[in-house]
Amino acid sequence: MLIDRLKAGGPAIAKQGILVAFILFMIVFSVMSDRFMTTGNVMSVFRQATIIGVIALGVTIVVIGGNLDLSVGSMLSFATVLVVDLHDKIGPELAIPVMVLATLCLGAINGFLIGILRLNSLIVTLGMLSVIQGLVLIYSGGQNVDIANQTDTWFRFFGRGAIFGVATPIIIFLGLALVFHVIMTRMPFGRRVIAVGGNPTASVFSGVPRSRVVFMTYLISALCVAVAAMILGSRVMGSQNNVGQGYELQVLAAVILGGTSLLGGSGSILRTVLGVLMLAFIQNGLILMGQPYYTQWLVTWAVIIIAVWLDVAAKRGRLFSPIA
Amino acid sequence: MTDTNTPALQLQGIVKTFPGVRALDGVDFDVRPGEVHALLGENGAGKSTLMKVLAGMYQPNEGRILIGGQPVQISNPIEAKAQGVVLIHQELSLVPEMSAAENIYLGELPRKGMGRVNWKELYARSNAILERLKCRFRAEVTVANLSIANQQMVEIARALTVDARVVVFDEPTASLTDAEKVVLFDIINDLKSQGVGIVYISHRMDEIFTLSDRITVLRDGQYRGTLTTAETDEDAVTRLMIGRSLDLSRNEAAPDFGKTMLEVRNLSCAPLFEDVSFTVREGEVVGFYGLVGAGRTEIAETLFGLRTPDSGQVFIDGQEVTIASAQDAIGLGISLVPENRKEQGLVLQMNCRDNMTLPQVHNLRAGPFLSNGAELAIFDKYRDKLEIKTPSWKQTAGVLSGGNQQKIVIGKWLSMQPRVLIVDEPTRGIDVGSKSEIHQLLRDLASQGYAVIVISSEMPEVLRVSDRIVAMYHGRVMREFEIDDVTEDSLVQAISGIKASEPA
């Protein structure tokens, strides 16, 4: 019985539930479509998932710290438009640092308002989502931007290059995931983020610099957006004004699917990676099965709800409960 | 067989296990109609778990529950209440924005057609219950505007909306004044005379001996026995509870004070406290005694860098210091064990070790990484020193008993090797066994040369642990007493704002 299994192996299932679901999906799609489990398809899905993936890594840290970041989508539009536009004007060697700095400034504004002034992160980042989208339109005057000479620039390396036959975006994504995983599990900063997300008051009473920690999580989130913008700009060699629109929800979906608690204080970088891949493969699988692209929204939502439910059920040891 | 001989409630052979812990190990318990049956045990002995089983919040692994002689299955608190079993919680669980009446009938508001609330009926019934409890407020008032004691009355009133057979009081007097306790005891006796079975959980021996007819003791999840109150005494109960006698004497070793470690001059943070001056020497315990709201906690928070004073000076080891943040305070060797361990002391979902090492986690490194060995060394040292009972360092702090949680917090701050240790209400909500251990620990720390400040609202506690007592009233220091000169009367006068007539 499911309930007995949940009771017996509660925490174990909660930990592995997403992995089990992931494998199940892969098997189902492999059976339903012979194109699904080909190296070409898998690598291409993986590569496409890296944009959402890299951003989700940063947002995972923000969420573990007890906050939200909904501004990452329009921040991605901002960063991508900026780096692509400046590429031809001042060259990639200057365009990249300028874009990174500008994006970090946006992250610092989030961090200041939420970390230092202690304003509600939902309100602040929802506002920033609109503000930054406005900034992009002011900057670009509504025009889309692109890079004139797309074949000869070394900037193509980030999105289109490969190292030992593995696409650069995949290496960047996995490398960053590993670094963040180590930071969150093996370094003092990670421990402090978990403490602040788990109980901000007790953290302050333990001498944890709460404001600074929260501020840093938003800088990290912005840094991830900057990296994602390099991959995206380099892959497309151009950018629309609203290229990142809606990314914030996909990112959040991946983070939740990875089992990171929206209440803060617990979560895992590696499981976010699983969440990202699962979302990407579900979407790809549905398309290969000939479903219209919007069915993926429905399926994604259902998968998230079930994942969250199983997670909560495992924690309280039963599927339904009138009390916490 | 008359009705009074059938127990109102019987629990037989209840076993409840959690991962790694056998919280209840075959516990028997029964309550007869019209008796007060006290349930005693140290924190972690299983009292709360047993009551949660009774209320249907936990399902027992083994054993059965009988109500009025009939075996029943209780799967949630609503069912429990329908069976006439009502739990009055230790922590208030009221909705502060609603009226007393709405809280009393929460979830079962009287209705009229179309699902509309029958307000007239609601208020009439609620007021009738409040009158029965001799409350002097009306059911129409918003709960947030009531005192804690009156909120507790609302909680009790909730229990009386059904024909209760058994009412469980879990530490009901924790936040009540002496006058309010008298009212509560009247209510309990009143319920008793109406044939209701009362389960009374408390750490306070005097209350248990005034109120109860029988006493059942649990230890480490096991049933230790049931005593008839009239035929036993405190010592016998304590022995059953902690397996030994309590040493309640003061440590009379000649005090050996070192140099002044902390000096506070004219510290003000209006309107919380004003013009506060005192000193603490090495090897000395200074007790801060006063009523809730006298400004003692606020002084501690100011010394710990969490509040900014308007004026005044603080000296540590003779040097004037500025403390602008908790990090400053920690750097200067000040530690604060805060008054509310669940909200301020611990990150409940973090494990025991991580909680303990949190203030110094950035220093416990091997290269850039956390040093597992250094963290475990600290945890093991203070687990052994403070005898913290936990199956592993990986245990989530939230599942430990109150006493063990408090020891984790104390261990956290001792591991910082503080020069000044401030302890705010160290034994609030902690059983007598752990309490006396913590008192002994505070005395030991002083004899090791720590400068200790103990903030407490319990007179026996300050009298037992302090070398000197600072009495506060409304944010001001009223008097300072050497422990040998203090009398209970003079102390009570000082914290009530009555000026001492004798010259200093």
C-alpha cells in the first residue's frame, strides 16, 4: 500500500521520489517515441535546458534563504539584450564585463530592498520584473538586437561551442551546479543561508549577519542570470526585448520540483538539476509524441502538484491530514 | 456497576514509535469521572505524545483507547471532541483577530438558513459558558485585546461547548499570575464536581498536590506507576520521576570573585529601560529579577547588540566598548541564551550539531570548506558535558524535548568560550529534573570563572543560583541585594515598585 510505504520509508521516498518519477518519465517517453532516447535528442534537450537550469541554481539559493526571485525573467531579457547590443559596439571583451556588472547592480537593488530594508521579496521582485522590462524597452527603443558577424566572433563559444565534444552550455551548467552544491553543503556561507531561511530570528540571535546573507543570495541569483544571458545571447546571436518573459515561473517550477521548500531552510542544488532536466524532458517528450506545445503547461503543473503532495505526505506520514 | 466506577477514559498498553525513538513504551493510564489525575514526567518522558495519541493527532502503533468502557478509534481532534475528550493546549491556539465567541465555537458555529452564522445564538451560548467560568469579559470582545490569562479562559471555554467527559490541561498555569491560578483551580474543581474526568499535566509540584487525586509518572516513555496523592509526598514522586532525589540546596562554597568583567553605566533605551547600572565579576552569578515587562530581556538584547541604546556606557574587562551588532557582541565574548528557544534559540529543522556550531561556523574550516571533524568535536564535547539525549547529531533539533533543546542552546553558547554569559529564563517550560541540572550547571560555570547573568521570573530560581540579585521594576533598577541579605519580602517589594525604607 502506498500509505504504508510512505510511513515506512517516508524520508527516503521523499528524497528519491523525484528521481523515481524522472526515470519513469524517461522510460514512458522512450517507449512512446523512438526519437526520444537518441543521443542527438538528449543532448539537444539538455543544452536547451541550461538557460533555465543556470538561473534555477541561483534561485534555489534565494529560496533556501527564505525568499523568492520573480525578477529573473526580465533580468534575463535585460542582460541578453545588453550583451548582444554591446557586442558590436564595444566588442565582446568589454560587453561581457559591462553586462555582468549591470546585472549584478539589479541583483544588488533586490538584495538591498529585501536583505537590508527587509521588504517582502514577492512584492519587491514582482515590481522589479516590470521595472526591468521597462528598462529593456527604454534601452532598446523597442528594437530587437542582433550580432552582425555571427561566425567569426569568439563570443559564439558560450552557446555554440563544445569542449571534448560536450556542448559548452552543458559544461557551464553542470560545473556551476557542482560549485553551488559544494557551497551549500560544505561551506559556511551555505550553512548560514539554510539557517536564515529556516529561522531568521534565531539566526540573528546566533550572530549570523542575516541582511548580508540575504543580500548575497540575490547577487548570486543575478550572477546566474548574467551567465545564462551569455549562453542565450551566444546561441541566438541576437535577442528579442522580451526573450526571458515567463522564465521566472519555469525556473520556480524546476526549483519546486526539485523539492526545495518555498518556506525556506531546506533544499538541494543537485535536486534542482533533476527538476530542471525533468521539466525539459517532459516538454520535449510531449512534443515528440505529437502533442501541441501548450499541453506541456498542463502536464508540468500536474507533475509539480503531485511532487509537492508526495513530499508533504511523506513528511507527515499520511496522504491526507486535517492537521499539519 | 455504577457509572463512577467505570473509568471515563482508559489507555491500555499504548506504544508509539518515531524513527529512532520509542516515545511511548506500553503506557497505561485511566481517568475516573470526577477525579483529577495528574500526569508527571520530565520533558521527553512522553506526556505530550500520550496526549496527542489521546486527541487523535498521533495513531498509536499498539494499544487501545476506551471511553466509558467502549474501545474507540480516534483519528483526529474533531473525533476526540465528539467523544467528549478535549485537550487544552500548552500553547494557545486561538485566532487573535476573531471574537472570543467565534473562537469558542470555531469550526462549529451555530447556523441558521443558507449557511449563515446565527450570531445571536453564538453570543448567547458563548456568554453562558463564560459565565459558568466566572469570566468578567463578554464573548463579543476580540481575543487579541484580552490578557493572556483571559485568552486561556477562552481556550478552556472551548472545551465546554460539548458535554466533556475528559478534559486535559497541559501546563495550564505556565502564563498565569497567582490570582488567575486560583480562578483556574476553582474551575477545575467545578468541572470535577460535575463528574468530568480531569487530566492535569504540570511541572509544578505544589499545584499537583493541591489539585490532584492521583498521580501517574512517566519516565523515558515508560509507565513508572500511579500514586494516590493523599498517601504520598513530593520526594516520592520526584524519585519515581527522575530516579533519584533532588538536591535543592544552594551551593554554599565560599564565593571567589575575580575582576569586574562587565560594567554597565547609566544605560538607557527609553521607554524600555532607563539609567541602568550594574557590574558582573568573574565567577559571579548576577540574577535579574522582576515582573514580565520590567525591561530585563531588553537589557540583555542591548548588550548583545540587537538593540541600540540611547545613552550609557558598557565596559568589558575595563575597556569601553561599542556593541552595534550580535557579531560585535560575540567578538567581545558576550553570549546570550535567549528566552524563547523555539523562536530565538534554534533553527528547528536544522540538525543538533549545525545548530550548536552556528555562531562560529565560519571559523570551523579546513581551507575554504567546513571541517566536519571540528564541528563534531564541539558537538560531542557539549553533548557529553551537558548530557544531551539525542540518538545522533543528525537529529532535527525540533523533535527533541524542551530540556534537551535548551541544552543545545546552552552548549552553543558555552562553545563560544564567552567572557560574559547571559541566560534569559533558562528553565522556562522545563521539568524539575532538567531544571536542577541547569541550575547546577550555572553554578559550576561561575565557579569556573565565567561572569554570568541570569534573568528569571521565578523567585526560587534567582535565589538558588545568584550571588547578587538586581531587582527591576518598569525599566529601572530598584535595588541590588547580596544573596545573604535578601529576603523574599524585600525582593517582592522591590519588583513591585515599593521603595525600600531602610538606608542602603
